[in-house]
Amino acid sequence: MSEQDRVVIHGVKEDGSKLRPSDWIERLSSTLASFGKDQRLQYSSSVKPCMIDGKKCLVVARCLEDSNPEAYQYVMSFAQSNHLQIQLDRREGERALPCPVATG
């Protein structure tokens, strides 16, 4: 997967202010999460909260646009309407969010 396959949405607006409420990342992530066999909430494989440089962010795999276009549009529209900083995810290896491999 290339770095263009993931974007990072920061909890900071384009003007440098923080988006409130501060738990928006968890709220947005949980809308796409489901409960596993262990009855624990499991985040989607395509949208996950993370810490980058000590700051909470939301990482979105671009494959979500193909697998669930409505969810991708919802997340990206939320970020754009709230003027959040969006950038490509340049992390690699185990630190990167993988897209599930399509089978078929």
C-alpha cells in the first residue's frame, strides 16, 4: 500500500484551534466500529484513532471509499465541514493502517 492510500485527519482546525468536543475522534470511530466475539468494541479496519507526535488523530484508509463509499464520504465531509487539517499518512510498516485485502 502506498502512502496515498491513507489520510490522517488531525484534531486541529486549519486555523490552529482544536475541534470540540475533544472526543470527536472516538465518537466518529465508534460509528464504524462493531462488537467482536469477545463483546468488546473493535474499530473498523479502515478508520482508527491513533496518536501521531503526541496528538490524537483519525487515520482513514482510502480503500474505505471503495468498500463503503457512504462511510468514507461521511468521514471526509465531517473533516472538511469542520475545517480540520487533512494530510497523507506517511507512516509505513506496522505503524501504518492496512487496507483489508479484497477477496473475490
